[in-house]
Amino acid sequence: MSDIDGRNVLAGEGARTRVSPALSRVPEITLIFWVIKVLTTGMGEATSDYLVHAIPPPVAVMIGAVAFAGALRLQFRAGRYVPWVYWLAVVMVAVFGTMAADALHVGLHVPYAVSTVLFAVSLAVVFVLWRRSEGTLSIHSIVTRRRECFYWATVMATFALGTAAGDFSARTLGLGWLGSSFFFAGVMAIPLIGWWRFSMNPIFAFWFAYIVTRPLGASIADWLGLPPSLGGVGLGRGVVSLSLTALIALLVGYLTLRERSSRAPHPTLATGESVGETTG
């Protein structure tokens, strides 16, 4: 789903809203974006579950909240898209968003079906407020602080909703972690095929896919980390968390090097020579 916002117009919206990458506070939507996004969802699920079982849950949630706030502070202070800063914020949203969703069920005993509806309504409210305020939900319009606030509120809501929906399908509906993985992989195909073949609204398709990546990645992580008695492979939450973190670090490192290379001045610009000019 490369550059899914290429036709960047909502129904009734006028001009295209694409902006220069130099002004944007979020990345271009390419294949590597989706790969890292799925990895962060699995990493957030595994890390959150590991922490709440390794240390007292209130302490784990406090650590997650502080890390989440610190990562967002870095992102807002950056003022533009910086790969490692942006993806650090996404990772911390993944960890803390999982904790927030689990707290409703574990701490307050809210059924997964109810928490899924609550988070879906919360996400819808954010979308409505964002649309009314800014006139577009396109991520290619994220060039101001207010729009970035709406963006991260949306991201947080999608992670919480995805966590609750994944647990609902695996536990309440009885699909299990592997079954849920296949189910959400199938659901993920809806916006992909709809955008690619049937002219689905690109902004709707983007957010549809973005939401579904959360339960998809989390279900895979749970399947890999949980013991066989709970329907998993039994690798352990810690192993899954570290493995996914390493993969994310490698890919973000690649993006960082590529981004720095793209910003480096061209040799001909630095010397004042034109392309093809020779010295004699």
C-alpha cells in the first residue's frame, strides 16, 4: 500500500493536501512503514505483558506512562519527521496503549466487548473533532502542532481499540491467537484491495488499515509468546519483545541513514560545479 494517500481528497474536499516531506511531522506511507507498524504492535503487546508480569502492575503502568510522555515530548520538540524519534513515540504508544486497554479489563473488570465499543466510540469522537477542526484527516497534512496533537490522539485510540478488539476475538469469540492472526490478516486485505482495485477513499483506507494492524500484530505476538497451554508457541514474552525490538531498531536505523543521506547536500551544489562539468 505504497503512498496510500496519493489521491488525498475526502468526499467534498477541494484541493489536494499533500505537502513537502520537509514540512511533514510524520513519514511517507511506504511498504516499510507498514512493516514497522506491525512490528511495533507486536512489540508493544509483548513488552506490556512482560512488564506487568515481571513487576507490580501499577509500577509497570507508571513506567509506561512516563516513557510515553517522554517520547511524545521528543516528537513534538523535533518539529519535523525524524525517523528514530517518530518510531520511538509509536513504540511507547504501543506499550502504554496496551496497558490502558488491559487496565479496563483486568483492573475494572470491563468485558472485552464493552471496552472494544468504548474505544471505538472514543476513536470516532477524535476523528469527528479532527475533521471539523482541520477539514481533513490526511496524514500528509500534519504540519502544525494542533494537527499533530489530533494525529497522536488518534494513534493512541487506535492502539487501545486494537488491543481490546484482538482480545475480544481471541478470548471472547474463542478464535485463539493464531485464529485471530488469520482473521485480522483477512480484514487487513479489505482496505488494501479496496484502495488498489476499487477506488476506496484513500484516507478511509489508510485509517482502516492502521487500526487493523494493531490486533494483527498483537495476536501474532501473543501466539509466539504465550505457552502452549494458552494456545501459544511458548517462546516467552521477553524473547518476543527483544526480538521485535531488534528488528524495529534495524529498520529504523536504515530509515535514519536514508533520511540523512537525502538531506545531505549534493557534491555539485557544495562545489558550485554543474552536473557533467569537468575540471581541466
